[in-house]
Amino acid sequence: MFSETFKALRKKRGLSQRALADHLGLSKSAVSMYELGSREPDFETLEKIADFFNVDMNFLLGESKVENEIQQFVDLRVKQLFPKEAFPIGQALTSMSPDERCRALAMMKAAFPDHFGK
């Protein structure tokens, strides 16, 4: 059910209703009504919520138990490609923005030049 999932995601992030409302451009009362189940968001707002929490819309609507199918696939591939000890590095790299990933890789190349091709 959307209301329960929405509230759980907010609490998982440690946000107050007011803070979440500010992030989403909503009123605090809208967030409260969504959590109580007395109001449902329109499609555009649902997209904003899914993007903010980085979850699939189907998960928000209670139609899937998987928060983010793409991230689940990426995590599986990272586990397959990286040795167990390096998994946290691979996982961190996949969760970064392209700019952050470039900076992280530049730092790794500077710290370990012998392990990177020229």
C-alpha cells in the first residue's frame, strides 16, 4: 500500500514530514494525507517521490517487493565482477554520480598508479 511504503521510506531517510514536503515541493499536509492514506498523489508527484527515494514506482504502489530493480541488477553484476573484498568499492562507484565516479577513479589512479593502464 502506497501510504505505508511512503511513510517507511521517509522514516528510513530520517526526514520529518516538513523536510520531505520541502524536498518534494509539497505541503506538509499533503505528505501527512499521503501517509494516512486519505489522499493519493497524482502521476507527476508519484514520479517525483520515486525519483527522490530512488525506487521504482511499482514498489511505491505496492506492486513490487523490489525497491529498485535496476539497482538490484547492478548490485548482482558488481558482486559477480568484483572480488568479495572489493565489493564495497564497486557498490560505492555504482551509486555515485558520473562526476563523483570520475573524481574517485582519479584518486584511485593517483594512489595506485601501478594498477591502472596508461
